[in-house]
Amino acid sequence: MSQSSKIALVTGGSRGLGKNMAIAIAKKGLDVVLTYNSNQAEALQTVAEVEKLGQKALALQLNTADVKSFDTFFSTLAKELPKTFGVQKIDYLVNNAGIGIHTSFDSTSTEDFDTLFNIHFKGVYFFTQQALNLLEDGGGIVNISTGLARFSIPGYSAYAAMKGAMEVVTRYQAKELGARGIRSNIVAPGVIATDFSGGMVRDNQEINDYLAGTIALGRVGLPDDVGGVVAFLCTDDARWITAQRIEVSGGQNL
């Protein structure tokens, strides 16, 4: 392990894509802070996997929808960084935490809309704003979008709209934070076989086969297809990439 490992904060890093991202980032030689909403056991398992790779890791509880909790979170993080990692700041922020709500446009409730808004747009916007105090100059932000912001599959209008908003915010972050040498990019996964939306793609062979037929590379994605791209953006190899939307979909709906 490098004596001065850089640190990435990955929200929602206890399972699914976030766990894969955390491990891929550790394989690049970075230490990891990961957040979990409710499942501490899963989060600690991810911490153990990162530590097996020779990197340091820390898991902290966070509800990304609860903006009022962010002060307490960052106060805790500021105390933990010197204790666990021997540093004062993080180098990269990966805004991965999220949920999926599958409902048609005409039946989307205000409650569903507000839930998606708070988690995928408002929460990410203000969490990142507060993270700036602990983000090193020359670091980076990686936001997560979706292929659904480019193509349309019925049932995701509100979810995709929030992600589309984040694509715009990413460009503004890149523009406004560039003076600090901070890069901001957004990764847009296509259909991935995870527990997202109740494991619909992973567990339903008919849906899986149908979607594979819409993808140029002939299969649905796996977490490993995405984690490495996010990890790459958390390295100096990506130092001249900013304000970009990188779709990782295998060529879906071309």
C-alpha cells in the first residue's frame, strides 16, 4: 500500500454497484470511506474486502435523502479521517447511493416523486456542496446517472428526470470548481443485473433476454462492467477529463 493513499468517499457502498465501485477503487490503491443507509453488516463486509486488498476503509451511516443530517455526517467524517487514515480530507467523492421506483408516468405519486427527488437530486446536490469543505483541491467528483436519461423505457420518467438534472449539475460543477482543479464527471450505467428495482433484470430471465436484445454487445451489464470505469475516474489517468457523461451500457438502444 502506498504510504499516502488517496481516499474516495462512495455513498451507498455496501452493496450492488456501490460495493463494486468501492472494491475497484481499492484495487487502484485508494483508501475508501463508504456509506450505508441501514445495513451495517453488509457495509462492514465491504470494509473487510477492501482491507483484504491492503487498503484502509471506513463505513459510516448516511441517509442521502435527509439533508438536515449532513452537518452531523461531515462533522463525524472530519473526526474520523485523521483517526483512520491520518489525513484531513478526501480526494474523490462518488455519489452512488440511490433507489429505483418503477411506475408509469400517469400513476407516479407525489410521494414517489419526492422520494426520488430527495435521494437522487436534492440530496446529492447538497451533500456534494457540503463535501467541498473536505474535498482536496485537484480531486474529483463522480456522479451517477442512467442510460434512461438518453433513451426511454416506460416506468422511469421521474427517476430518469432526476438523473437528467444531475447531468446538468455535473457540467456546472466542472465549470465552477475547475479553479480548484476539481473535476466532475457523470457515469451513466445501462441495464445492470443487480438487486436494483427488486432484482428485476437479474432475476427475471424473460426481461433479461429482452433487454440483452437491445444491447450492441448482446448481454445485460454486470456490476464489474461499471466499477472499473468509476475507479478510473478516481485516478490521475483521468486528470484531463471533466464535465463528461460516460455511458456504460454496452451500446444499448443505439
